[in-house]
Amino acid sequence: MHKYKIERRPYVSGWTELLAIFSALVTSLIVCAIIIKTTSDAYVTTAFISLFKGAFGNKKAIMDTLVQATPLIFTGLATVVAFRGRIWNIGGEGQFYAGAMMAAWISMNLGSLPQVILVPTIIIGSMIGGATWAAIAGYLKAQFGSNEIIVTVMMNYLILFLLSYLLLGPWQAPDSQYLQTILFSKNTYLPAISGSHLDAGFFLGLIAAVLIYVLLWRTSLGYEIRSIGVNPVAAQYKGLDIKKTIIIIMIISGALAGLGGGAILSGVHHRLRLDISPGYGFTGILVAMMARLNPFGVILAAIFLGAIDNGSTFMQIETNVPVALIDTYQGIVLLLLIISFILVQYRVRRTEDAG
């Protein structure tokens, strides 16, 4: 007589992980189709075709999709670095704003500089802004053992309060009643492809993905980060400086998120607003999970979610399916990915009955 038992897999192959991601995405599409069918009069097929057309139907749609993907690449990479070291940085949103704020300060105070000098200054400044904000949480984690989840989440709120004060006071545009700065000079703009909204920020994201891959898998620091992520106790016994590495992880993670804020500010909005991010820092966590913490996978996941965001407007126009469904879909994807990543760690094995 045979019996069956559930046991943890000793090793999960890359193909198995890809199958888990694919299964989660297919299941999420099925769930989304059911929601569309039960909550609207639109045909499911028509809705999905409209979504695809809005995202990739022509050159402009493709460019706009890549623009939508750009901040997600940076926040996704920020999450990859932190999570690889088992540091649960949930503060990508705040670090994104910190980078945007630093970029805004540079744009307001140094806007007369030549573009060839000003743009690199904005890029570096935004990275410093995000890195500094993240380093606070990293230091508290390393020195006092503070829970980085709680600290980074609270710091998200803190920087929004600070930005609200600035946009209601010293940074508010004098001719506007809205919470926003002045429109920055064209010297601050990131170079863009002629005839499109796609700017250099997207290509900076691609470069960043390559650099993070090299960092994590081709350098001693990357080995330390991954060692801490796999087994921090063993890493400490090997003589690794855990506290120092935690701070470095947070600095790199924050710099990436901050660069995303600077890129979206100088490449798209050209002024700082309180709503400059619709949740890029939090969506970056979903991007990183879809990518299985792989920097190159982040690019594909960011484009996928960027396509959904970009195509949702056209879908609503064509089929009257509400854009709010996209937020619901992203939540469904995240839930199913978590479930699939847990299930893939186990297997059912048949055993012989000793009796």
C-alpha cells in the first residue's frame, strides 16, 4: 500500500520557478477575466485586446509603456538588492520621494547650469537623496536591531509630511494653488528620443540592471549580500561584517529608488508634486517578486506592469472597464505569486507503507 507525504524540495530549479511565475500570471488573468465578466458588460476578449492595443498597438503606445516601466525598473532593482540580503526594505516609496526632492532642489537652485553639467548632477543628487534616507533605516537596523519593515514604512509617511510642508510653503509655485513647485528650466530635462516621451531614464534603468547583476554575482560584496540572505548566522561565522553590509545594502537600495525619483521628475513631470508617485515604491516589490529577484527579470516584469498601466486607459475608453480594475489585478498577481513561491518549495512524494 502506498502513502503520500508532503516534503520540502532540497533544490528548486530555475525552470520550476519560471513555471510557477507563468502559472501565477495565467491564473491571475483567468481571475481578472471572471471579474470583468461579472462586473461589466464588456466582452473579456475585447477588453484584453484593447489593453494590448493601448500598450503595444503603435510606436507611441510602446514608447509610453516604456516610460511607465522606467520608475518600476528602479524600484524593482532597489527591492532586489535589499531582499537578496534578507533586508525587508519596504521604504522604496519614501526613498523614491527623497531622490525626487533632491533632484527638485538641484533643479530650483542650479537651473542656470548647462544641461551637460546639470543632468548628471541631478542624477547623482537623486541617488544621494535616496541613499541617505535609506541609510537611516539601515543604521538603526545594524546598530540597534530595529525592525526595518516598521522603520521604512514609517519613514514613507515622514517624508510625505515633510514634502507637504515644503510644497505648502517655501517650495510652492507662487502662481499656483496646487501642491507643486515651479516648472523647471529645460536645462534640467533628461534627453528624450525625438518625437516621443521616452527619455534617457529608461536606458539608465537598463544600465542599472546590468550593474546590479554584476554587483550581486561578480563581486565579493555581492557574494556577501547573497550569503547574508541565505544564512546570516553562517555568514557571521565566516567573518563577514554583518552590520556594515546591512548599511551598504540599504544605501545601494535607496540610491536606486532615489534615482527612479530623479528620473521621473526630470524626464516626465519637470516639477515636483505631492502625487508624483502613484505607489512606484510598493509596486517595485511586486516587480522584484515577479522577477524572482533577478535584475534582468526586473526589466521584463516592469515592462509587463507598465504595459498594463498604459493600456488600461485605452481599455476603459473602448470597453468601459474601470481603470481601478488594474489595481485589483496587481493585488491578485502579488497574492498568487506569493502562493506559487511557497507551493513550489514543496513536493508530494509517494512512500511505501512499512506495514
